[in-house]
Amino acid sequence: MAGLSLGVGAYGAGSLPTAANSPTGTTIGQKAFGITAGQPAAGPRTAGYGTMIAGAAGALLLAWLWWTLPR
């Protein structure tokens, strides 16, 4: 799990967490999760269309199964 070996606190390696606005050192978030100031690149804008089509196709498949299976 992330953050278990940060080495901070009374039983850590003796390093204290630095402030988020400090120009030197890394913060707890950066050490644990690799959080940076930049925004990661997003996927294509059409990814939502594929998600909606897959959901609608799944719903249509379930409806077709419901009406075609013998009762």
C-alpha cells in the first residue's frame, strides 16, 4: 500500500514532512502517490461516445434476452 514506508513521524527515518508550498523537498502526497503540479494528458474527446454505445448495446442485449427466453 502506498504511504506505508514514507519514513515520517516519531518512528520514521527522522525526516519531517515539508509544506506544500515549500520550494525544496517533497511533500507527503508526492512521496506516497507521485502527485505533481501538472495535469496529466486526457484521453480523446470521443471516448464518452464509445462508453455510451457499449452501455446501450449491453442494455439492448439484456432486453433481447429477457423477451426471447422461454418463460
